[in-house]
Amino acid sequence: MTKTLPRCAVLLALLAFSFTFPAMGRAQATTAKSEDTNPALPPGLDQQFMDKTANPCVNFAQYACGKFDKLYPIPADMSAYGTGTIVYEHTAYALHGLLEKFQADDASRTPNQQKIGDYYATCMDANAIDAAGLKPLRRELNRIAAIKDKKELTALLAHDQLINVNAFFGYGEQQDFKDARKQIAMVDQGGLGLPERDYYLRTGAAAEKTRQQYVQHIAKMLQLIGESEAEASADSTKIMQLETALAKISMDITSRRDPKNVYHLMPVDQLQELTPEIEWAKLFTLTDTPPVTEVNVANPDFFKGLNALLESTDLKTIKTYLRWQLIDSIPGYALPKALDEEDFAFFGRDLQGQPEQRPRWKRCVQATDGALGEAVGQVYVEAYFTKEDKARTVQMVHDIEDAMDRNIGTLTWMSPETKVKAKAKLHMIADKIGYPDHWRDYSSLKIVRGDALGNAVRAAEFENHRVLNKIGKPVDRGEWFMSPATVNAYYDPSMNDINFPAGILQSPLFDPNAPDAVNYGHVGAIVGHELTHGFDDEGRKFDGNGNLDDWWTPEDAKNFDAMTQCEVKEYGGFTAVDDVKVNGKLTLGENTADNGGLRLAYMAFLADAQRKGIDLDAKDSSGFTPLQEFFIAYGQNWCGSNRPKQLRLQVQTDPHSPREFRIEGVVQNQPAFGKAFDCKAGQPMMPVNACRVW
Ligand SMILES: [Zn+2]
């Protein structure tokens, strides 16, 4: 399963093997011992994080966060650590407590409690998983071994799609870009084991080393499922050749950010002509998809090239590749220890510089939330999310939406007629806070105690069936794409909604005891970030109904592009690690959202302060004026550091800028920041050529 456009998130996904990587910062190599202690949530503004010897007008990241890394060195079981990680870790402890409670085989558990408790307990039983060896995997390996003819591949590929093995391509569902009321089938490029296409094609010593390590990793994994050393070595080379050929016909991640590049709606017959080697009608039937007549072929050139590859590659190599894709996709915790450790050795240690594997309980908490997110989320919000938290957040979201309405009015580059349309889109954005109104029904998902791999496979099949079953049906506007316990937030251009799971609404990001200035700087800027995504270089192409429909005058669109060039240049000038620069085009949407978001939060805070009669010149008990508090809190969203390898990975795959630039790249574009800290024009945080899009 796959999706064509990312739903624009604000933060991190902290675990190693997800394809959304942490939002990052300055490289540092300090390694602390991995301690299993629950980190206390810091207050909204934490003066202990600050380095007050730094000049805020020169190096604001150091000023706001300079002491963070000493307080929170990266633990050995992480590849990065920052403000969001504290909240993430704290939430893992909360979920752990709940799951421990439900893991006892107790008749009083509700069906959902049975499922989450047994999923967790089974994941935790490493000895049983190891003792079972390759036996649970045998059924899947046998399916591949049984293939005698390329004609039988379609059935196997259909099964693969259901169990989250994206061999050769991805298949899934999406809202039709041009008619958001429709849910349609989509197929997309896929089939790679490395994080992204350019990992196969980039030149240079670091890239070549990664590829060598990857080939060795494939060989080791194949040996662990029974191949001889010589066989595994030869097979790993062939797999690398095949994946490299797939990479060459894949579209790069920057081009993929333009919706029109990944939207090619066509009748199924036309897809069949592009890729005769795959029987698409059969694949749709075998995946239990409701009737499919048209399909978005995100990248038609890929499917044309894929057909040639399927034709020219011998069946033995294809079967070897399918075995590799299978063992690479099964989560490590459900595999015997030797496979799990080898998986970590490459993806954790080699790729991200992480010395140690995460404690098993943390991996199992995350796995349970991944498999049964709304069942876990239901008990989580009952225990940890209050009506008051929700009400305060809703109020803040409304304040920031009002600020955006006023902000659109102040733009000098946009015509009155486009402003009317921009406001219309803004007022159609739906706000979703905390958790869904209707909980997902997991009754047809069977979780069996003692069958870790089976549980992972059944959970994948359940989810993929659920998603595919949407095809041809009306859109459920209440659906969430993140679980309630997730420490993150997103904007969805097709839904035209902003979503803030309960997990992100915790201190320091949202501190009920902090002054308003602090909360506007933290979660206010995040709300503004998500709203602005609706109007970044990608989101602006969708209208209020979620349709890809050009509502801009040509002149305004030209002006918008010209304004964004300033940000492309600004961020493209930042060096992230060694010789690796930030990709100004890849990160443009996120940078626009960061810059617009902080401006909106600032405007909303000013309005709030005026309403409440807050004296903006008087110093608070913190020793700072409210506006200084606002900006320090904003900076402290992104405190932290990353291992150099992890940072390299982030810059090459993630549309978010490294954390240092999410702080300094943004405040230097806000004239209000310079005023709050009495900076002089021309100082680094108050440049003469500041950028402004929104
Ligand atoms: Zn974002």
C-alpha cells in the first residue's frame, strides 16, 4: 500500500524504519547510556534549555536550545533526540502502562482490550518468537517457491500488496485529485529496499558505501533464511541490479511534490496496456477490491518500464527478489532474533548511526499502536485527554484561522479576486482535534495470542482491506490518518482538513499552566503550520472542496512562485552535515508552512493579548516580555540533535528542514522577532532581505 502525496505533517516519526524521518538538527555524536526512565514533560518554556550567553540576534537556535543537548544527549537507542522526542517517549510510557494492564488473559477484557493486550503480549514474547524460528514465515516463503511460471506472479503480487510487501509497485486507494468526493484505485512506483530512489543513483563515497553495506545486508538476510554463502552473495548482487533498474524508472521525490506529476487517471484497460505482464483485473479481484473501472497511475513511465523489466528478468531472479522483499517488509520484532538483529544492523546502525536497538517494550508499544491505533487510542484518550484540553485547542485553532483571514487581507502580491477565493478555501477547512468522532471497528480482525507474525500479517490485511474497500464509496470526512496517541499533526489537501491527535497536545507543546504567549509559540505555530499547508506550493493547487483546480489568476500564481523563490534560495544555502546542503525545493512546502505558521500564531497572540489587556512591554515572571517568550517557545519546539548519519538521511529523504533551520530560517523572516529582541538590521536574525510568502 502506498499513497501518492504525503499528508503534510509537522513533526517526526521517531522510529528507525518508518519512511517519515525525524525532524533534525545540528549533528552531534554524544552518546548517552540508554536508560529506561520516563522523561518528565518539561514546561512550555524551559529556561534550562537556553544558552543565555549566546546572542539571540546572531544565533537564536543556540540561545533558545543551547543547553538542551547536555540535558538530553541522544540515548544509545535513538538516532536523534529533541523536544518532540521527550513527548514521544513520555507517551510510550503511558501506553505501556495501559497495555500491561490488558495483557493478562482475563475474561473481563472487552474485545478491543483483548486485541491490544494480546497483540502486545505476543510481541513481547521474544523467546517464543525465536524458538519458532522460520516456521511462521514458511507459509509465505512457500507461496513464492511454488511459482512455476511468470503467469502466476499476479496472484502473488496481489497477496503481497495485502500484507504490506510493496514488491515492484504499490497499490492502494486515494481521493481523486480532481473530484475529492470520489475514492479511486491508485498504483504507484515502489519495490525499493533503500529509503529512496537516489540512494541507488547518487555518486560519492558515502553513497557507494551505503550501497555496499546494503548488498551485504541482503546477502546476510538471505543466508539467515537458508541460502548458502555463495548463493546469497550472487543473489544479493542480482537483487541490487533489479532494484537499481526500478530506481532508474522511478520519479525523484522533489518532482513528486507536484500533484500533476503523480496524477494520471485512466481506464483499467490503459494500465493493462502499459503493463501486460500483470493481470490487473485479477489483482483487483484477488485483493477483494470493489469494482474498479479507472485508476490513477501515478507514474505511467514507471509502469511501462516495469513491464520491460518483468519481461527481461528471469523467473529465478524475480523469486529471489520477492523473498528478499518479503523478509525486508515483515517487522523485525516478529522475526527470529538473528534476522531482527541483522535488520537493525543495517537500517539502524549503518543507515542512521544508532548504536543500540530500542528496548523491546517500546517497539511493541509502537507496533500495537500501528496495528490497532484507534483501539489503543480509545483507552489512551479516556485516560489522558480531557475535554478542557480539547476546548482550549479548539479556541486556539479558531483564533489562528481568524488571524489567517486578516493576514490574507494584508498581502501586497495577491489580487482582491484571488483573496476572496483564498478566504473561501480557508473557511472550508475542517478542524479535527484529539480523536475521531467514530471509532474504527476492529471486530473482524483476529489477534491470536502466541502468533506474532500472524498477527502482524492479519493486521496488515485488515487495514489494506479496509482502505481498498473505500474505492467507489463516498468519502468519510471523519476519517483520521494518524492514531490519537501520535505525537504529530497533518493537513490533508484532498480532505481540506487539519488534524491534531491528542498525543501532540501535551507539554511543552501545549502546556495548560503556561502563559498564552508560550502556547501560541508552541502549538499555535504548529496549528498555523498545518493551516498554511493548504496554501503552500502544493496545497495551493487544491480548492476548498479538495479538488485540484486552479483558482488563481495567472498573475497571482506568478507572484506566488516569485515569493517562494526567496525561500528556495534561503534554505538551499544552509549546510546540514559535511557537504550536504538542504534541498530548497524539496523542503519548500514545509518551510512555507513554518514561516506562515509562525506569522499566524504571532498575529493570533497579539489579538488575544489585546483582548485580555496584556502589557506586551512588561516583563513576565520569567524575566522575558510576552513576545520574547513567544519566540523562545517557538524555538524550543525544535531543540535537539541528530546523529550525523541520521541527519544525512533526513536531508536526502525528508521534506522538513533540519531543526536548526526550522528555528533560524523562520525567525529571521519575522520582523517582529527583531523587534522583540532589539536586533539591528543586518544582523543574522534580522537580514535586510527577509522572505515572506504568507
Ligand atoms: Zn508540515
